[in-house]
Amino acid sequence: MGVLVQVRDVDRAVRDRLKLKAARRGQSLNTYLRELMERDSRVPLREEIVSRILDRGDLVTSTAPSSAEVLETARAERLERVDRPTEP
């Protein structure tokens, strides 16, 4: 048996929109909201995802330069071209 969840102070427009969505799916508002909450509850939290990734232990450390390093190199090369005197 499930537990009762009550939500107060929901804007009427929000409630009406949710009722419309439920009706278009051929569901009651209660069924629609329950499925919505069940679906959302299955989405892992960001912390859980990060923890799972770190626990894998098989992460490959990248030897590629960081985006900041790439930008710094590109800017330095551009400045070299701009500062280089043009030949007559």
C-alpha cells in the first residue's frame, strides 16, 4: 500500500495544465502525478552518478591539453602573426 503525498499551494494554472496533460494520456490526475513521481525517483542524483564513476576505478587520465591551454596556445600563435612585421 502506498503512502499519501499532499501538495499545497499549487497554482490553479499549474493544476489545470497537469490535468490537461493527464486527460490527453487518458489518465486521472492522480495516476499521471504518481507516474511522474515514480519516473523522477528512478533518475539517479548527481552525487550518485559521480560516485559510480569514481568507484569504477578504470578512468583513463587524459594527456590532452585542457581547453584553457588550447586557447592560450591559439592566442599566442595569433599574437605572433599579428606582431610579425610584413615583408615589403
